[in-house]
Amino acid sequence: MTLHSDHALRIVIAAAETYNGAVAEMPLEERGPPAPARITLTAKAAGATWSHDGAQLLELLVVRGQLRVNGADLGALSYVRLKPGASTSFQTTDGCVLYMNERVPTEPEKNSFALRGEELAWRQGMVPGLTVTSLHQGLTKHTALVRWAPATHFNPHTHVGGEEILVLEGVFRDEHGSYPPGTWIRSPHLSNHRPFTGPEGATILVKVGHLDVPENAA
């Protein structure tokens, strides 16, 4: 099965029902062999238990609620990265909403780790009103959380290697539209935009530099 597997296309998915826990799962992207991948926004009910077999890299963000990973409790904005071969058990007592990205890694994965949301180190971003915390830095790829204060405007920019955004809080905006919590936006290689926030501000998960680049791309 494939879903939104063409990285040359811009995709916007409104997944508010899953973000609010009303729908169990919203598939965002699925790709089959030779490089299988699956991205979902998933709502887990109270008392749920499940496991990850370690066959692929697993990247996970706790969007809402609390998750127990191998006995450790992780709250909202916690980030988990499990390299292939790392089998893991999960549990949620009161329920949670998770961004889950399973795939074959394209860069070496040195180790598995978890970052607690309440312990993240935030730094000043590139423009006033932005604060950023890095979750993972690869050779060409970067995953981060970004907080936007109300009425913050970012510089127009081009996405080399593409960009993926999940809106966690507030309303994220650009010249193409407005994106409330639970919106997933994937923008292809060399796309560009001018993002900003209104009175609500926003918090987003953002991944850059990780999408397929066409062989004939400039």
C-alpha cells in the first residue's frame, strides 16, 4: 500500500479528530519496498499496551498525554528515537496521542534515546519570537520543536531536501493557508514559503532535509 508517497507533491492533512482522540489513527504517509515507511498520528486509549519489534527505525513524539517506554514515563513533547534492532514495549495509563514515523534509515543511527518534554533545552531562534529545541541532527536532516510567539514572522525561505511540519498548538500560517492543531504539512524539495503566526502563536514539530530529491533537481 502507498499513501502520499510522492515526495514531489505538497500535502496538507487535517487530522484534528485524531489529535483530539476521537479517531484512533490517521495515516499520513505509507511507502512499500524497497524502502518501506509509515507515518501516522495515533491516539492510544487508556490502558493500551503494544510493542515495537525493532525491524525499522522508529521516531516518536508524544503530542498529548503520557507514554511509558520500557517503564519510564514521558509527557507531552517528549521525543523517542529507536534505532533498528531496538525492541521496545509501550504503555499508556490515561491515553495519549503520538506522532509515529517508522522507516528504513538513510543515515547511520548511532544509538537509541529519549528526551523528556519538560527537560528540553530551548534557545533563541533566527528571528524574534521564535524559540527552538533540537531533537535530532543527522548528516543532512534535522528534527526540532519550534515555538512561535503571537504575531511572529519568519523570513521567506526555500526547503532544500523538503520540510515536514506537524502543528501541535496554536495556529501556524503562511501565504498558502492557516493550519490548526493536528495539521500535517509536507513540502517538497525547493518549495518555499513565508510562515507567520497570528494572535494565537503556535508550536510545531518540524523536520527538514529528509525528503526524496529528484535526480534531475537543481
